[in-house]
Amino acid sequence: MKSNVIPFAQKRKNCLQPLNIPVPPTLEEAICYPGEERYVALWWTRCGEDIVYDDGLCSGTGYSYGWLAYARHAIVAPILSRLDYMDFDLRDAPAKERLLLDRYKRCFMFGPTEFVMISMKTGNNITEYDCPLIELSVDQLAEINDAFGKITSFTSKELERRVEEHHRQIRSMLTWLDELQASRGV
């Protein structure tokens, strides 16, 4: 006998579904998203155990522990655990859906990967003409190479300071979620 229940992921075809989960004001810092764009696509890769971000201008892997602290929180996990936003699932196939963070409204939406990426790019007003090719002279290239040569590494004390600051940001995010959960009586 065939069930009339439509799986959660099949209910929406070409739309973004708002998710009723809180978005802490420090989430971006906790996952080390470096950009400033309004819309940011997020997904998890099991291959490297990483949270990946893409805002149309920059993309990369974020801080996994920050994401896991958020995604596993009692007020967030029941909703995120139902979604297929992981890049490699049990079938070793790319996930068909992504999360879309609206940094202004502090909310998440969820939908098909292609639709999320198009929405993110059009929402951030990115077109193929926004990044024209730049022609550089040999002297300009040499100047750029010199600038990269002047980048200095940081000491182990600076690394420790940065790690502690990041852990402070994650604790701040979790405190915010805990307080929200307590105020809702959940």
C-alpha cells in the first residue's frame, strides 16, 4: 500500500522554505564567515566534515566546530536534522538542497541547491558583469608579488589568542541560544 505522506524534501520544488530556527547575532563569527553579503548559502560536506559558505563573492570552508555547536543545540537540532543539506549523504551523492542565510532578517531558508544559489546571487545583486577581467602589466604583477611577500606569519601566542577568541564567540552564541530556549520554556 502506497503512503500519501510526501517526504519533507519533496514538498517544495522551486521555492525557498523559511525555517523556524533562531539565528544568533554571532553565528557568522562562530563559523568564520568573512564576508559582508546579505545572503549566504551554507551546506555541510561529510567528505571533509566542513561547513561551506558561498555568498557569490567569496566562498570557502568555515569553522566546523562553530557550526556543529549551533546545529546540535536543542533549539536548532530538531529542525536541521530533518533537512538534506549535506554534500555527501549515504549514497555518496551531492545533496540536492542548501540552506540560505538572510543576514539582515536573521533567518534561514531552505530549498533546492540551484534555486538557493540563484536566489543568493540575485539577492546579492551579482551578475556576470560585476567582475570584469583586469589586465595587469608586468610591473603591476611584480608589485602584487612583493605585497604578498610582505605578509608575515603570526606567533604561537597569536594563534592561541585567536583560538581563544573564537571559542569565546562560540560560547557567546550558545549562551544566546540557551537564553532564547529558556525564555520560550522549551
